[in-house]
Amino acid sequence: FELLQRLEENVGASSVEAFTVVDESTYAPTTLHFIAVGNSYNTNSSAGVNLYTLSAATGRFTLHSALQTPSGTPILANALRYFSFNDVQYLAVARGWHTLTAPVASAVYRWNDGLGFGTAPMQEFPTEGAMGVEFMAMPTAGAEPLGLLMFSDFMSWSAGD
């Protein structure tokens, strides 16, 4: 492999997720290729998760947006998982802490055409140092519930719909 680009905005990248979203907010839908980078260190100038899109003109990734954790807090974005459910795109962020032992909320962000994932999560889940996240669709008769699992050293937490 050959190094093509450095993503300088990241401090202690701990998780990377690549995915594609079709933004249908304009007359001609736009296909966006993303790299999401979760950071294991957060300062006032570093986002918890940085989202980059691939530029067709340059062939390089440029910063698209950031999903912030509270500034100056030691909350870390330990793991990321992109998933689609019922034609809606989501990005789950398993959050932990650097020095705290108090519960930290992990989060799910929902894609909105023309607006992206926004900055505020669609939903938060109480977790204590989540280190991983997984999604699974569980087909059943008449419904398709979803399962979202957040993992930590101490516990696992699941959300069902």
C-alpha cells in the first residue's frame, strides 16, 4: 500500500469507518463516499468524530463535518459503526472516557439529506466506557426490529426497536 493522504485534524484516531451515502436533497442525487474517524483524544480543537468526503475533482478526502463531544471533556469516540435500516442511514458512536468513571452516553446519528448527520445525536444510550458497537437486523414476522449493541470492559448494553 502507498500513503495517499494524511488526515491532520485527528488526534489519536481510534476507529475508522468507510461508507457511501446517496444524498437526494437535490434534483440529481449525489453519491458521497465517506471516511469517519473516531478520535481517542479530545481537546477544544479536536472533534470526537471527523467526517471526510472524497472529492471527485482532486481524488482526496476533505473534511465534511464533525460530530462533537463536549469541548474539553475526556470523552472518547472509541468505535464507529455505519448502518442502514429501512432505507435510513445511521452512524453509531461508542463513547468512553479517558479518566472518568461516571457513565458516558454513546450515540446514534441519523443522516438527513442536505444536512448530513448534524451535530446533535438522534439518540443517546447510557454506557460506561463503550469500546465497540455492532448493529444487526433481526427479521421477524410482520416487523423488522433492530438490535444495537454497545460493548465495554464492564457490561454490554442493547437497544431494541
